Amino acid sequence: MRVCEQQPPLRAVRAFPLPHGETLVHLHNVSGGVLGGDRLELRVDLGPGAAAQLTSTGATRLYRHRPDTPAARQSVDVAIGEGALLEYVPDPLIPFAGSRYRQKVRIDLSPDAGLFWWDVVAPGRDARGELFAYDLLECELEIAAGGKPVATERMRLEPGLRPMDSPARLGPFRYLASFFICREGLAPGAWLALESRMAELAEQLSRPPELVWGASALPAHGLVVRALGVGGRDIASGLHEFWRAAKRELYGREAIPPRKVL
């Protein structure tokens, strides 16, 4: 790992080798969370043939913003080189009451580049009964391959203006997750076959009305798995099941859950 530049509060903890050649890197926010008015930027470049696994050291906490501060923002730019593989498997995003947060992610895939990328959004501090008490959560994600868009996702949640228990939004569910699985250059037929297997796994793991999974192929180079759940623990274990199954299929080796550092 080469760290070109890092400034507080974001910090990349040292790299750890994994058994199959990947390198594990922990991304750490030394302030303990995202504060109102923060402007955070993260740039990740994987060289040709590199294999990296990125994770957080814990859940990302979005703290209450002060009335005189703008919404916190984070931008993430990722470039994955030819034949490289990035596994981004962070802990959940937890928006505290009164928080305002905007995030924009841009990922570029080179030829034969691979990606496993998930995000999990919690309703707030569930143990404190703080459900959907945040002001704003806005997330954008764009994935491109060869300069052409593969996936675009935009989400804007404002529970105070648009109740989350509406059937048009989350209904009875509290947690949501998205998992993008990509490998540039695979034939469309390969993705349709994998979509079928992921759909079977989604049916096995779903337990309506507590937990629902689904899988769908992208226009090219990948597929997306989504989940809605009443609790977060089952979503976390389910994501690992999809990760293991997809990595065996696409790379012929096991997915290794990241170890955490204190």
C-alpha cells in the first residue's frame, strides 16, 4: 500500500496480507464519526493486477449537525486497474438524530477489473429508540466500465418530510443494503447464469415479512443484490453469503471476512 496523502480525520491503517494474495486495509475516522460541516474526500487507485480489501474499523456514525453548519459531505473516487480486484466491505452507516449527510461515489473499472462493493444503512441508534430521526441522507453511486455507465444509484431520504414507513419507501423495514458485484468483460450469458444462482440464494435467505432479498443483473459487467430487513444482523450475515458465492463463481476462491483492529 502506498499512501500518497492523508489528513485527519481520515486515516488508512497499515496493510495486512490475506491468504489468497489480497491486501486488507482498514479505513479509520479518528474523530469517531462524521461531524456537521465535514468535507471528506477519499481516493483509491488499484494498479494493474492488484487485489485489495477495504473495510471500516466500525460503523460510520453520522452525528447531529448544528443549525449554523451545512450538511456533511463525503466524496469517494475509485479507479480499479486492469485485472485488479477491489472488495469494499464496510460496517453499516448509522445516521444519528438531526444528522444531515451527502455522499457521492464514483468507480471506474478497467478491462477485467473486479468489484465487490456493499453499503448498509441503519435507521439510527436502534437501541435508543432513535428510528429515522435524521434530517437528510443523500447517497449517489456511479459505476463505469470503459467510460460507459454500468450502474447509477441515487437515494435521498428525508424522514421528517417523507415518512419511511410508507409502502412506497421502506414500509415495515428498517435496514437497507445494496451489494454490487462486477467483473468487466464477462459475457452477458455469464451474468444471467449468476443472476439465476443469486436469485435462488436470495429466495433461501428471505424470511418475509422480516427480511427480503433480491438479485438482478446490470446492463453489463455485473449484478446487484439488495436487501430490506427489520434487523441488521441478518443482513450482515446474508451479505457474506452472497459474497462467498459470487467470489467462488467469478474467481474460484473463498471470500475472507476482514479482521478488525482496535
